Amino acid sequence: MFEVEQEIASIMKFMLDHAGNPAPYYWEVPAHFVVPSIYFPMPEIETGGETFLTYGMDYTWYIKIFHRTKEKAYSLGLAVITAIQAARNLVPLIAQDGSEIEGCWVRLNDPKLEMLDGGAAQLTLNWRSRRPYNRTEVQRSQSFTVDFMKPGREISDAYAEILEQYAVPLDLNGAKPGRR
């Protein structure tokens, strides 16, 4: 179980819903992960002043999508970017109970999708979050409990070796991953 910012959680939910609910991975991908799956690392953030009352946080998020072939991974990503574009790049914000908040959303820039080798595709998302200078708390969303290993969602050792290049080593100290 973990907490993430409301905008990030909302985008995750939107992606999983429109990609057919593949297995999600957060922060790290284990060596023998299941497919189809989506890996959500923490996004990169740049900050800067915007107005006298607000600052901006510019997010860039490199999300990896995995399937048995790179074409199938690309197809999952295509379903997501098509849904983003159809929604005019507006992803509804979710409340702590997972319900959509009426009239509230995060506006994404046009997404980018590319095929990678070995059964993977990468979706790149960018957006700006505007915040008042006096806001010191991060808007959190719900806590998530996720069952990653659902029955029937296993891969062979040979396929695991192909996907190994995308795995992030586990931090055995229990610390959250960060820049090393």
C-alpha cells in the first residue's frame, strides 16, 4: 500500500482502465514480472515561478508498457493515447475513494508513444501543475493495495530473460528507489 499525488494516481487509473487493466508496477519492476503490464516509475519534475501567486511543476513521465511482443505493447499504448486525445487531453481527477471528481481534471500535453525492443513500448506524458506559493502539503490520493501476481499471469524463463533489460534491481533495504 502506498500513497501518490492525486494527479499521478488519476493518470495511472486512466491508463490502466483504457489499456485493459494490465498488471501495474510502481517504482520497481521485479525480474520475473507478468505481461501485459505497465511500469510507472516516479516522474521527473522541474519547478519554476509562474505568477505572483503560483509556481509551476512541470512533469515528464516515461511509462513503460510490456507485452509478449513490442507490437502488442504498442497496441496497449495506442489505446491509451487514443483515449487521452478523445478526452481532449483531460484526465479526470479521482477522489480518495477512487471516484471521479466532477469538473476537475489534469490537462496533459499531447502524449508520445514509441516502440522499444523486447516486447516493450514507452509512453511519454508531460503536464504542468500550477500551485499556490502558500500550499505546503501535497494533494494525495487514495492508498493503493495492488495484487501484482494474479493467477494465470506468468511468463516463461526465456521470455523473462528478454525482458530482463527493463528490470530495476530491487532495493533489499526496503527503501524507496531514488537517484543513486
